[in-house]
Amino acid sequence: MFDLFKFFGKGESKSKDIAKERLKLVLIHDRANISPRYLDMIKDDVIKVISSYMEIDEKGMDIRLSRIPQKDDTYSTALVANIPIKKVKNLGPNKG
């Protein structure tokens, strides 16, 4: 028998996890003093630079701030980029 309450309960748990992850990202942005608009500007610049050398999948791209634990039980902020590469451009004999 299909348990309707369990079905909806799973979605509630997922929503809670998504909300928790979003809150973490907001706190990281706040602590690093970087606005979402500023992060978008960084993302645009990264796209421009990498696109000079490689064809990338911008839709599959993920650039975000993350907290990285340090040895002294503190955290630092890191810019983490996951950029799918479609192909490397041929730079020619004099450029590489």
C-alpha cells in the first residue's frame, strides 16, 4: 500500500535541507562581505578568461563561496568553481 504521509514527509525533509543549504550560503556571503551581484561579476570575468582557451558549458557551471575548515578549528572562505569543459581551443603553434 502506498503511504501518502511518508511520500510528503520526504519532500518536507528535502525542503528543509535545501533551506538549510541556502542559509549556509547566505551566511558565507555575509561573512566574506561579498554580495551576490559581486559574485556574478566574478563569474562573468572567469567565463571571459576561460573562454579564451576552452569552450565551456556555462549552463552546467557552478561558482560559489564555500567554507573550508582549517587546522586550527577555524574556517576560511574559498571560491569554488566547477566548470564543465566541452573542448580545448587550438591555440596554434605560436601561442602555446
